[in-house]
Amino acid sequence: MIAFLDSSAIIYLVEGKKPFADKVRRQLQTLALADPALRTAVSRLAWLECRTGPMKAGDVETLAIYDEFFSWADLICVEMSADVVDLATAIRARHNLKTPDALQAACCLQVGKDHVFLTGDTGFRRVAGLSTRILG
């Protein structure tokens, strides 16, 4: 099983935003109990989205926390390949998602069928094949 975290889930987790950080932790704990071999995945887009705010604000402390998170040895980082962009284009056309959301969904689908997509955005429920859990 792979727990795929979209940008909102990562922000909740890394910045400790209440009550959502606790919801992300509980979901990850539940998934890990169900599958001790649970892996965590993110997209390269999440790396960009999560680091932009602290970088703009000159918040080097929060930026360092993100850098530490994204450097976890076991973290799977899905890159923006041509296959991801093609799938995101189809998702965007079919479900009218914003481009970043379509890219997140496409990245998650690239990790295979045995995934859970953790997000704060209910719009992802429309994407066929995406096993979405809403954190809100």
C-alpha cells in the first residue's frame, strides 16, 4: 500500500496545522496498522507547492522542515514525466480539475492501484480510480 500525500496533506503534517495534522497522522497510523509495509509518496509538484510559501516569506526554519521531509530516504517522489502530463490532461478535461490538482491525481495514479490519496480537497473524489480520503 502507498499513502500518497497531496500538498495540503503535507502542509497540514509538516506545519502542524490543527486539527488537520492530527487527521493526517491518524490516517497514516491506520494505514500502517493495516499494512506494515506502507510506503509514502508525493509528487514533485508538491515539493514546489509546499516550499513556495516559506520561501516567499523568508521563513528558513519552515523551509528546512520541508527540505527534511522531502529528503526522507523511503519517500517516493513521482516526477512529472510525459505519461503523468498526458494522464493529467485527460483528468483535467474529464473532471474539470485545476491543472495542479490534475497533476497531483495523475502522479498518484502512477504509483499503482494499491494507493490511498490523502487530501483536504473533495474535488478529487470525481477522479475514477483514485482512492481518495478527505482529511477535512
